Amino acid sequence: MKTLLIAILAITVFHSNGQQTKPANSGYVPVNGIKVYYEVYGEGKPIVLLHGAFMTIETNWGHLIPELSKTRKVIAVELQGHGHTPFSDRKLDYPTLASDVEGVMNHLKVDSAVVAGYSFGGKVAYQLAVQSPKRVTKLVIISSTYKSDGWLPEISNAFKGMKPELFENSPMKAAYEAVAPDKTKWTKFLEQMIAFNNTPYNIDDAKIAKISSPVLLIAGDNDGVDKVELAKTYRLLGGDKIGDFGVMPKSQLAIAPSQGHVSVVMQTKMILGYLDGFLK
């Protein structure tokens, strides 16, 4: 449990000073009873970024945004209760969170975009591709899965033992307090997210198989994602073919060696390399 928390905190320390580019546009969108915060960087074809649990735009994407925004319009969203987006007692569920993202896209007049999600954000990205397929041109999933059984049992067990007090005096708390509109909601936010992470979920294999947009799956070889289940996911998306015998699948799978759940998203050059080939 302690090891998992240290790993989660490591990414906050790594990215806390990474973001050098200021957003060209930022603000709040009223959607589904809450106000969702977003930031926009650069110009070009749009890519929507969805962060991991307990994180902010800066702590998750601080090193990637300056590079991505050189050639694309980057739209980064902070999901319910995270960062600038106020805490809400509204029940958390993936269809509503995906609808929140769609609301931001509507506000910015973005009909469709590449959508990239890390961990918790990856689950939301999967849901968006399932319920609003025309809004997603390509999907990028980093160290995530669309069902509870997609994680190794050790991950689920770790979350069962997670308590808000473990985050006291942490860089994650400092990052939250730096931007949250109501800093007093920190403990309620943690309790809500921990409970949500312990709630079983499954978007459904049949729905994943119907995703029409190309999907790039990025995972660390030791990131907590069950690789047997990940291989099944890739097959559902049309992958795992013999490329020499015909046309290569439109979806792609990348397994980064010697990487964990946190360290894989720290590999900025690696992720940019995968994205460059996939998006072209």
C-alpha cells in the first residue's frame, strides 16, 4: 500500500514544474449540474487529454502539453472534483464523466477529436468512445482498462486499503490546494474517489469490440494492467493479426519494457514517439 502511494506521489513531483506553456484559453463549462474546467493550448487538429485519479492537468500532462501543442490544439480537462473543477456530491459514474467531456467539446465547438486518457482518464476515454463514437477520431489509452478485472488483483487490493490520511502532507495535496476553488473539500474529494475506485465497473466486451476509431494501447510491462486481459482487448479492437499476411490492423499495442503504472506516463519522448506514428 505504501509503495503504491509513493509511486502515485512520484508523478506529482516529476510533473509539478513541467508545464512551461501558458494556455491560450481556459475556463469553466456548466454541464450536467457541475462546472468543468478546461485549458486549451496550440493550434491544429484537436486532441483531448484526460488525467489520472487524484491528479490535475499540470501534474499529469505538464511535460507532454508543450510538445503536443506545437502541432495540435490541445484541450486538457479536469474531471469532477479534480484541480480547478469544484468538488460535487453528484454521483460519480463513467457515462456522466464522459458526457462532461463531450460538454466541453460542445462549448469549444469541437465536433470530433483524438482522445487520450491515462489510468482513470483512460476509463472515461473508453466510455466516451462507446457512447459518442462520432466524437472520437482516434483513441489513446495509457495504462488503463475498461473493466475492474482488467487490473491485477494486487491493484484492487491496494485501493481497498487506501485512506485519506495517507495523502496528508503530500505533493498531491499541495497541487490540489494550489488550484482548487474550495480547499476544504480535499478530504471529501479523496473519500469520493477512493470509494469510486473500489466500485466494480465493466463497459462490456461487446461495446469495446464495436469501437470504430483506431485505438492505441500503451502500457508498462509491469504497470498493474493484466496483460492477458490487455491482449484480449487488443483482439477485440481488431489487433493481434499476422501483419505479413495482409493489411496491418488500424489499432496498435505498445508494451514499454521495465515500466510501472506511474513511470510509463513519465516517458515523454516514448509517448510522443508512439503518438507521432499513430496520429499520422
